[in-house]
Amino acid sequence: KLDRETQFSVEEAVRITTQVADALDYAHRHGVIHRDIKPENILLHDGRPMVADFGIALAVSAAAGGRMTETGLSLGTPHYMSPEQATAEKEITGRSDIYSLASVLYEMLAGNPPHTGASAQQIIMKIIAEPVEAVTKFRKAVPPNVAAAVGKALEKLPADRFETAKAFAEALVDRTFTSATYVGDAVIGASRARVSVPLFVGVLSVAVVSVVAAFIGWLRPEPPRDVNRFSLFLPDSQELTAFSNQQRIAVSPDGRTIVYVGAGATAGSTRLWVRPLGQLRATPIPGTEGGISPAFSPSGTTITFMTSAVPRALKTVPLGGGPVLELTDSLVDLGGVSWGNDGYIYYDGHLDGDGVARIRETGGKPEVVSMPDTAAGETYHNMPAVLPGGRGLIVSISRGGVTSTFDVGVHDLRSGKHKVLVHGVAGRYVSSGHLIYVTDNGMLMAAPFDLDRLDVTGEAVALESEVSLRGSNRVDLGVADNGLLVYTSGAVTGAQRELVWLSREGVPTPVDPGWVAVFSGRPVVSPDGKWAAVAIGIGNSRQIWVKQLDHGPHSRVSDAGAVPSWMPDGKTLLHGGPAGVHRVPADGSALPTVYRAQVGVPHMSRDGKWVVYVRGTDLYAARTDGDSTLTAIVTDQGVQLGAALSPDGRWLAYTSVETGVPQIYVRPFPDTKVAKRQVSVNGGTIARWSRSGRELFFADNSATIWSVPVPPGPVFSPGIPKQLFSATPYGPITLFPFDVSHDDKRFLFTRPVGSQSPRSDELIVVENFAEELRAKVRRK
């Protein structure tokens, strides 16, 4: 209609505008900002307007309100774009739609939009910098109240416009309406001829003095702000979850809000809680049951998080309430997530090589970002933290299996390469130009960091001690754009547990009620069934202990290790250690020695001729005599969560998520390439052979223990799986697996003792932490 007629009558223009304003008022009251009001999106049917094409509103909603740009230009049509859209402000309100609607009305009255130009860039510069000429300059018939309403709706500052679209519509039909801008312009226009020269000079002198004074004030450096530390109290019903193998906290970019992992609606479950720093209590976020590892969007309006239940998924949810969007359930792991301002969410994934993956914030196909350098001894990357500008990301680099040592590295998103920065378990960038990181003894360090060079440029300085480390060296560490720091502190002590036998019906019998410890992983029964080896402790503080079954003595045999495995003689243990796999006498008569360097979790065959290693996402095997070359036996099937050789050494059972759900598979051994058989049906993990080799046990995704008959013969022909009992009270099963007794009649588990473990860490908040970095860690 505008193309045909160029200008409308004042009455028709006002009628259409008020009806469109009514539609926008409805949308705004329901939290929807259109963002692209223009003549093409106002359809006329028998003269009645309909507001169409909410595509940008929906896309922005799906993208958590972030800037949806490709070249730095915010979405919208230039002629009708508000100044805040033109400058790509993060916060766009309904007043932006009011500006766009006023621009359409201006065109209906004057024949052209408020600003025109030869290119989109020219138009945008005018929208930002040039005032709008009064519509009466081009059409004197426009009533004063309409001209005043248009002028107010086209103010540069959103705060100077109408508060609602309804108020704009009311002003258009209110003949008594005027605005300060409209009246001011009239007064100034009428008074210019009467301003005297002396008065003008005097006013100008005052103005110059004021400008000079303001400029001097701008040049004066702002005094440093106080650095304040306080402990954030969380009531028992709202405390941090004890689940260790994850990130538990996230801080909003503006430093005003903390989201953390707390208790779920049912016992043992988790969900996300939000705690504004200006409030005394936290509230759960709807739709986040099972949620872990939260991270904020760059706008601070949306949360991304992982789910702990297998198959784990990556999801987003608006912080102010709204639908949960699942982005992917493709090989998502527990090692953290970070939302970049480049439109991608980075997360710990197993797409290839056990590195970091990413996916667009609106969903799509996940991509591989980083892969560990196995030649350099790296086993996996996780704990991503995107750097400003999307240039790169900070990652944690693991080396050496279960008792991994860690480095903090940086991955260059342009070159696709990564390098080590410092020795530590996790790091974050601070807007003051520093890298902060936590060492494996819980020390918070800081060093100057150059974003252009992606490198540390000076000596590191110790700032805090007793930062909590949990399972797999996870750290709770959050930093806001304004320099606010949040972390957990305290000596970490996990839940106390005891050893317990379970019958094939699931009836428990304590092994030795007097022996309680912080057990890590599964206890392993010796070949003669008289002893159990188990790791005690958390992270790199784990030790290997041996316990006589049932009421005998216990002793420590290694000061650093995890995941023990008995050698066939029953007198020696293999276990993961700082340098690879270690060997130690089971009686503790000698110190551990390195059995094999830079390999993964060991599983010794019953006859002692082979050792199978779980290393990253692959399985390897090596003979114990003769040619001991390490050979890859399963390399392309996803994540191996464990491996077990049958007593006769002919069959290899392992867990893989190659289909997206953990399942138990069996291959012939050592020639694993010739066949493969899936044993579990509805998910499976933690494969264990019976001592006789006639049964294969495993746990499903709900921690129910199953038995699969394995008839003897040259071909692996498993029978129908039989459900035995639920091990839910003894889990989570992937963190606390089990072993089988010497007579195949019982299963050795660990179980929690007493009530919830004592709170081992406190939430520390440091205000203006960047000020402390500037003072203590000098940049060159």
C-alpha cells in the first residue's frame, strides 16, 4: 500500500498504528519482542492490520536473547531499526518495537522513513548520531499531539520513549498530548531571535568551564575498589550437591547471580538452583532435574547444562522461566561446558579423541574442537572456558590414566592447535588480563595473560589456598565479567563408606563394620578370595589399601594410586599411578615401582599373560612376556568405561557408548577384530566375569545387576540375561562398581555409612577480585 500511495491520510495512518500498537502491547506483556517491525511485516486484510513474521523474536528466544549476528550487525531492517539495535545492545525491550512502529508511522505521514541513506551503514550511522526532523516539516497537516507522540517514540534513549505500546497508542488519539521534546523545540525556535549576545557569551563561558571540568574529571583515575571476601551461606535444603565428578557452580556475566548444582526433588538426584547475590535464598530452576555443570549465556539470560543420566544430554533453559531445549545427546561427558559469544556452546565430548566438542547455541550437529596429543602423553581434554572474542578457549589437559596429572592449556580456534600454559587442573581468564588456575594441591594461582598471543607473559603468584578439589580433580571456579570470583574452599572429604557383601538376591552383609573409609572406585577380590584391594581418598590423594576378608587386618601398600588389579600370584598388585601403571607387593613389603609408563587403567588376565589397558576412549593390550608391544584392540567404538577378560582369556567384555547409550559388548581375544556381540539390551556398564567363566555380570543404567549365562564352547553364545537385584543404594554404580566373590555366590560392594557426608566445602565470594590481580600480578 505504501509503494502504491506513498503517504496515507492522517486518520488512516493513526488508525493502523494504534491497532498495531495494540498487537505489540499484547506480545510485550507475554515477554515477546518482535525486533523487526516494518511495513512488509504489517499485513492488511480489509483494511485491518495484522502483525506478522515473529521469526526473529523466536530465533532470539531460542538463542537466549543473545546477539544473533554474523558480521556484528544486529538483526532488523535498517530504516526502522532502533538505536539500541543499531549499536547491538544485549538488552532489547519493547521500547525498541515502539521506535520501529513510530518509524513506520513517520513514513506513512511523511512519505519516507525518519532516516534514509545510500547504504545500510549510512542509515545506521544516522539512526545513532543524527536527530529526527519533526514530521511536521514534511507534512504540516499532522496534528500537534500526533507529531509530539511520534517525536517521543523516536527518542534516542529507550528511557525517553513511551513505556508501553499502549501508552503510544493513547497519545496518538489524545488531542491534549504533548511532550517535553515537542514543547522544548517550539520554545527554542521561538526564542532564538531574542537571545542577547552578552547572555549568549555568558552561557557559552559557563558551558566551556563545565566541559573542561568534566574532562579533567574523566582523566582522573578512578580509585581502586575494595576487595571483599565473604562466605555464602546455603541452608541444608539448598546446599551444593556432593556429586563430585562435575562442575557445580556458574556466575552470571554481570556478577549478580550464581547458579549451582543442588539437591533434586528425589533423594540422590540433582537439579539447578539460582541464587541472586542480593537475596538470602536460592530457588530451583524448573526443568533442570538431573542437571549438572551449568554455564551462563553471554547475555546472562539463559543457562546451558548437562544431565547426569545416561545418555547424557546438553540442554538450555531460560533463567526467567521457559521451555527446556535439548541441543544434543551425542556422546556428552561430565567434564564441563562453556558458552561463547561466537554462537557456540563448548563442552566435554567424545566425538573423536576424547577432546572438547561444540554445538551451535540453537542446536545442530556437534563438531570436534580439540583432540589430545597422545604422542605427548595426553589422554583427554575437558573443563573448557571460552576466551573473550571467541579467539580460543582454556582447557584442562589430562595425562596418564586414573591418577592423572593435569596441565592447563589454551586451544587456538583459528589454527586448531593447542599448547600447555601452566601445570594445574583448571583455569579461567579474568577481564583484568590474567589467567587464574588451581594446582593439584588446591592453590589458586594467577599469571598475566595476553589474549592476542594466547600466552602467559609473566610469573605466577599464589593468591588463595585450600581450593576444593573433588573427583577427577574437578574444581568449582567461576569468574564474572566485572571480576567477581566464586569458588569452593575446604579440605575435601568424600562420603564415608564400608565394604559389604551382597547375595545374589541383594541381601547385604557387612564385611567389617569397624573399617570405614572414603573408598574410591571398586574393591577387587584376590584370586584366592581372601583379600580385597581398594583405593581410598579423592583425586591425586588416593592410596591403595589391602583388607583381609572378612574381619582381618588392613594396611596401606601405596601412597598414590587407583583402580588396583591383582596379578595371578595373589601376592602382587598393579594400579594406576602418577607415572602410568605401578606394581607393588600386596603385603606392602616394598615401595611401588613403575610397571609401564604412560598407559591407562590396567586389567590383568587370569593367567597373567596379558594386560588390557583402558586409555582415553581406546583399549590396548600387551603381553607380559616376550613381545610386550602395546597394541590397540578397540579404537573406533566410542568410550570404553571398563574392560574385563574372561578367566580362560578367550573373551573380552567392555562397555561402549557407540550407539549413544552404554552397552556391554564381547569380542574374541586377542584377535578382537573378527567378531563383536552386544550382550546387554537396555543399557549396560561395569562388566564382570564369574570366577568360573560361566556367567557375565553387568549393571544396567538403573543400577540393576544382571547375570548372562555363558555356555562353554568355541563360539560365544550368551543366554538370556537374568535380573538379580537393584544396587541403587550402593551407587552411583559407575563411581562405585563391584567385584565377584571366589565362589560366584556374592558380590563385593561399598555402601555409604550413616547420613549425608559432612559439608566439606564452603562457597567463597570475592568482590572486585580483578583489583587484587592488578595490584599483585603485574602485567608487562
